[in-house]
Amino acid sequence: MPDSPLLEVRDLQVHFPIRKGVLQRARGVVRAVDGVSFAIGRGETLGLVGESGCGKSTTGLALMGLTPATGGIVRIDGMAPQRLRGAAMRAWRRRMQIVFQDPFSSLNPRQRVADILRAPLDIHRIGTPAERRERVADLMARVGLRPDQAGNYPHEFSGGQRQRIGIARALALRPDLIICDEPVSALDVSVQAQILNLLSDLQEEYGLSFLMISHDLGVVEHVSHRVAVMYLGRIVEIADKARLFEAPGHPYTELLLRSAPVMDPRRRRRFSAQANEIGAAGAAPGGCAFAPRCPLATDLCRTTTPALTPRDPRQSVACHHR
């Protein structure tokens, strides 16, 4: 964990009620995010990986306040939004922005690019109208778009260009942290590389921190400094990138690495988790969520939830047997 983190997340929870019947009464809850804790340092990229439906995107949306959190604390430089009001709250919101997964639906098709990029500046009343126009032109140049394209609509751009617009919008308020929710999954492979290189260049230029949410281990390995592995709403391992890919600590992490294509045969894993059914996020709490699929599982695993425990300064694992 960073010595002086920019972002601290403690015991974040996002639960959705399961409603049934004519009266739609709550019959249970889906624990989409169930006690997630991590930290991100200044200028650091933390990758958040896991299978589809494990709660990665919900975590990012909850950090932004776009999905209500059931519990937990989110702090930037020690400041939590629950204690802020008015101008202080607006200033806090400026420090964290998001790039959405789908560059086609995340932009308003009825707005010109100039309006899309100027909207954050208008909302936060930053600069004069002339300064805002200048900022829009600068943002477009920073992400590799021509300023004369500012009058175009989103449908006049390719998928990669639209994602560049989304990145420019996230940069408009000059945030400290950007949440990237599967930013390249909807793009061609050649375009993916361009976007990832752009994000790396922007990080170096502005000292940005990133939370890189992805199911693609190749993307995470390319851009991240540390990696958090998520399974059914919980983080089961956090480690330095090199440590995680070379010596994974959690059985689920080994399963993920084994499922990814590997060009170097020396990096192939012999370990294989059982191909049993994946558990449900709405199941009753208690025990390790991965226990039904894990060959190391014992009665302890099925009854007691393992805590995320440091193995050394570079790696923490939530497993009774590792």
C-alpha cells in the first residue's frame, strides 16, 4: 500500500435489494460490492481485474457517486465527501473523473464536441468564455484530435476518436485521479494500443493516478503498477504487478492467469481450479466465495471468510491456505 495514498477506500459496500411479488417486497440482497478496501498513490495505476459480474464497474461507479454506496468510506487526501457541503463538495468532485467503457453511448449524440468538453467547465464555472474555448482546443490537441473538429458531432468520429473525446472530457477539470472502466474493450486491437499509450503519456505529463478496471490481463499488465483481483464483490488479492504475474498468491488469481493466452510456454501454470459453477453474489454471507471452485477448500473455507492479509509488503492475499 502507498505510504501517503491519494485515494483511500475502506470497506466499500454496494448492495441491491432483490424484490419479488406484486408488492415488490425485498426478499434478499445482491452484494455486488461487499467490503472492498484499497488505496492508490499519486501517479500510480491500480489495475482492478476479475470475471464479468464480479463488481468491478460497480466499484468504480460507487467511487464516483454514480451508484449509491450502502456503506464504507472513500477519501481523497484524507477528505471524505460525507463531511463536505457546497463549494467544498464541488471541489472534491473535481479531483476524480471517469472514462466510460462504451465510447458510443457515453457521449451525447445531440451535442457538438466543443459543448461536451466545455460542459464540465461551465458546471464548475472555471474561467471566462474565451478561456473555456481555449481550454477545449488545448484538450483536443492533448488527446490527438484537431481543434477544428470541435464543431463536429460524436457520430462523425471513429470509436477510437470518441474514446479520446471521453478522455479529454475527463481531463477538463484537471483531476488527480481518473477511473477507467474498460476503456479499450470496445475498440479494435490496434486502436487499443493507441489509447493505452495516450493514457500513459497523460499520466507522465500530469502526474495522474488511474484505477484501471479491466477483464483483460494483457491490458492490466501493460499499464498497471499494482493489481487488485476481485471475485464476487470482494478483493481476494492485491500485489505489485510483477509479483502477481510471476507468483500469484490466491487460487483464483492462478485460475485467471491460467485462462489467459500465454505466448511464452515457460509462464504456463500447472495449477487448475475445479470447473464447478460460479457462486452467486446474492448468496448468504459466510465463508470464502471461491470455495465451491477451489481444490484447496476445507470446512474452514466454507464457514469463515478469509481476511485480506499481507504476505509481505508487496502482496496481500485473502486465503486460509496461502
